[in-house]
Amino acid sequence: MKQAIALRHIHFEDIGIIEAELQSRAYEVRYIDPTVDNLADPSIDRADLLIVLGGPIGAYDDARHPFLVQELDIISRRLKRKKATLGICLGAQLIARALGAKVYPMGVKEIGFGPLMLSPEGRRSALAGLDQVPVLHWHGDQFDIPPGATALASTATCPNQAFQLDPQVLALQFHLEADTRRIEQWLVGHACELGQAGIDVGHLRTQAAEVGVQLKEAASKVIGQWLDGLDGATPLC
């Protein structure tokens, strides 16, 4: 089997609804917690796919969270070797930072379900399956598009929602992976942030119920098409 390693910073922000697509393609998924696990584990570099997940910290917070330095080193090594890497929210910001782009606060929170505006390149990419599909946004930081990368999507609140670098690297500011059937974990786990931002928890819960089936189908399609695009790419050893 191929191996996918997911760097998970908070227990309920896992790979969620994209796990089934990975398993259908013979990927064995293993989680590593960067806050407590050994980031020098050589299996991380060897993995066929690295998924860097979200978390309620900033990609620039390595002074407060020193493990981020090691995480950035891992990502940088994979980028240099052109190995398959998927970043989601914090993970996407870390990829952007590893590529030399700026990551910084937006000044507002973007939390809730809403559609993306796809760029022309985005409409020709794996993200085409997200056209008119509400996805989960949950962030207060944003990234600039790194040099050489292609911008794929935006929203009115956040102009840079996704980018791709060659076939192997996909960075998503939004939470494509979120399983809406487990939205209560998000509502409890991020209760303080929601309260401070004045977010209507009941509305989020209703949105999750309304878009769950559509989002699950679209997420599988997007991840499947991206993985298909990796087949012709040969990573450097």
C-alpha cells in the first residue's frame, strides 16, 4: 500500500471526508501529532503523500510554538524533492511560508460555509468540482501566492483561497476535509473563538446539515482528480 501521513495539530481536525477517497486508492493513512510526536521520523520524508492539517495557531508563530520550525523543514524538503503534499488551512499557510510567501492576519474572521470564486486556472484544475459548492471557511490569517504557484480560488473576504505548484503541491485555505456530521466537535473545540467572533453557532449547525451531502461528493471528486494528476509526476529521490 501507499502511505499517507497526516500532520494533525488538533484531534478533531483530521482528514475527515477525504479519507475514503484515499483508502479507495490504496493509501494507508497514519497520523502524526507535531506537538508531541517525533518529527525526525524518517517515514515522514518517505511517505507517498503528506497532508498538513489545520489548527488554531499562526504559521508564523514559531517563537511560541517551536515545533513549527521542524514542520517547515519537513515541508521544505518535500517541496524540493517534488513529493506530493496537501496543505489545509494552517497547512496551506505553512506551505506558502516554506515557499517564501507572506502569511499574516486578515483583521477579520472568515467562519462559515460559502462558495469559492474560481480563477480561470481554478476552473481548469481539480477544484472545478467545487463550482457553486459551499465549503467550510474557518480562519483569521491569509497567505500571499508564492512565486511560481498558480492561484486557484478566492472569496470576497480572502483573495487567496488556494494555490497549486506543479502537480504535486496543493494548498487550500478552506476546509475541504471537514465532515459536517461531526460539526459539533468544531463548535465545542473552537467555542471561545466563535464567541469572540460573534458567530451564530446555530446557523453554522444548520449550514452543515444543508450542505453535507453535496460537500462530501465534491470533496471526493476534487481529491480524486488531484491524485489522478499525480500519476504522471515522478518525485525526485
